[in-house]
Amino acid sequence: MKLGFVARYDARDLHRGSGSFAHFIAALETAGHDVETFSTGPIAEGLRERLLRRLYGSLLPGRYQPSADLAYARRVGLAATACVAGWQGDWLVTNDALIGAFVDSACPHALFTDSLFEAILACGGYPRFNELSSRSRRHGTAIQHRCSAQTDLSFFPAEWIAEHARRDPETCPDRIVVVPWGPNLEVPAAPPPRTSPTRDRCHMLFVGIDWQHKRLDVAIETLTELRALGVDATLEVVGPKDPPSLPEGATLLAFADKATPDGLATLERHYRDADVLINPSRAESYGLVTVEAGAFGLPTIAEAHTGFLTTIEPETSGLLLEPGSRGPAYAAAVMRLIDEPELYDRLCQNARSFVETAANWPTVARRVVERLESTSTSAGNS
């Protein structure tokens, strides 16, 4: 199959989109498909966008966002159209709703993304979206609806986003496909051997740059609660910028850049050495860190919302707590892993199994291509 992938940046760059699109493209090419990438490059804000940004930052309530502006989205679409002019292939794929809404190409279009404007807005877990002006909300929703109308298929990694997409009045629900994404690292041939944590050894891991969104404070509370219970618990904190002061038992580790061999090896070592991943994030479009931990048979404790509902099967591949849970609830969940070794073993095995059977890039590429081919065949027969 001959595919084009168009974005506002080089989609093969491992530093963009957490490396997911680069891994997706590589998996497609490994499977023998021809993928040509196109980049519009950054679309600079014009005088109009700059004036609106100042206006909403001073005189009018709410925050102005150019990517939630119909006129700006049309400019992005024109740039994408220029990029793919003359290209002929089977499908044009994009990770960008602005491109999906306004690109002009003769071949069918597919959206492949972990983001949907209305879903991110509705979940309330992303403060920058909560601050958007009513104008940006209207325009962002209109861009999403146009993208839904213009694209022939939409692929999302998480069910909660797909469910919002199915409610879009401009789309047909059977054009929405859920395909869990793979980890953006090399999946080991076999997970490292694991034994359940004990009161004498309980090594927790927290991974995230934006520590406020990921709620590092809850992970710290968890550590404090466990140590008060007499558990020799430790917490490795990987990657946050300007974190709060850490208590005894917590260690701050530098950001590990997966796009570099050294950074990737460092992150993989953290996954191997930990007993459990603590992920109290306010919201996750998908929950990639959970999948990457699962590649090493490392179970996650998180909350029952957003992307975690896809990446974690409660009581089977991880533990899901009530949304908004604090340290005592997380500590109680960790104590279950200490007191119930058979539960811990089951979570480890099934966290790995999810990656082996569904959430890996070769499977993603195969499932996407199968749906593209079947849709093309159906269209040709109609």
C-alpha cells in the first residue's frame, strides 16, 4: 500500500509526538508498505492571530489559541495541500485535525491521532484547555467537525476519545476505529523476572515532565503513607521540571530522552528495576507510559478515567482507583500488591500480555492497513 503521512513537522522525528508517529511509520515500512512523509513546517502566526492573542490576554476573557481558529486552520490546510500536490497514493494520513479539515487531495483521507478537541475539552483535566475563550472553543469544535466530515476513517488509541468522536454529528460511527498504540521503545524478548514487593522492599516509579498534571504530589503522599505503615518504600521520580522538594525515600532523576540511545537505556532500566508504576495523572489521552511499563511486565496503579480505561484492565493488568484519589488510596493499593503476591503476578503477566497481543507497533500497522484496504475495497464496490 502506498501511503502519504502529512503533519506540521517531520513525523519521523522521534522527539515529536513522543515518537509515536515515527514508530508507526517505521512499522508500516517494515511491513513492506511505501510511506512518503510531508511536512508543512511551522505555520507562523499572522498579524491577525497576534492581535487576537493580545486582545484575549488583556481585554477579553479566556485564552486565544491559534490552532483553535478557523482562519488559521485554513492556512494550515493550504500549506498541507501544497505539500501533497501531485502526489498519488492509496491513502493520505495525518495526525492533525487542522490538516484533516482543510487539506485538498484526490485520495481518501485518514486521521491517526490520540487527540480530539471536544474530548480534551470535556474531560476537564487539561488546564490550558479549561482556560480557552468561548471563541476558541467554538472554532476548535468547528474544526473538529469539519475534520470528521472530510476524513474517511479516524483511528484513535483510546476508547474514551473514540466515544467522543462517535458523537460528532459530522461523522459515521463505523468510521471510528480504536487501535491501541505500542510503546516507543524496544520491547524486550521476555520481561524481566519479578517478585512481588514486600514490606522490606517496595520500589515505586513515577515518570513525567509536567509533574503538576501528573500529580507528583500524590505519588509523594503515597510514599509517605507507606513509610508510616512501616514499609521500606522508595520512589524514583523521573523527568519533572522544577519539582517540589522530595521527602526521604524519594530520588529525583533526570529526564531520560528516549530518542537517544543513552536516554532509552536509562528509561528501560527504570522500568526493569521498579516494582510498580504510580501514575496519578489528571488525564491521559492514551497512557503511553503505562504501555511502556507493561512491555517490561511492570504493572501500573492509576485512576479510572480517560486513556487508562483502555491501557489498564482493572484487577487484571493493573489497579484503577476512583478519580481524584489521594495518597492513602494509592498506598492501600500498593499494600494489596504486598499482601497478595498472586495478584501482583497476575498484573505483571497481563500488563505484558496486553503489549504482546495488542499494543505493539507491528500490530498497529497491520490493523490500520487492514481497515484501510477493506474501506478502499468497499468504496470500489459501491
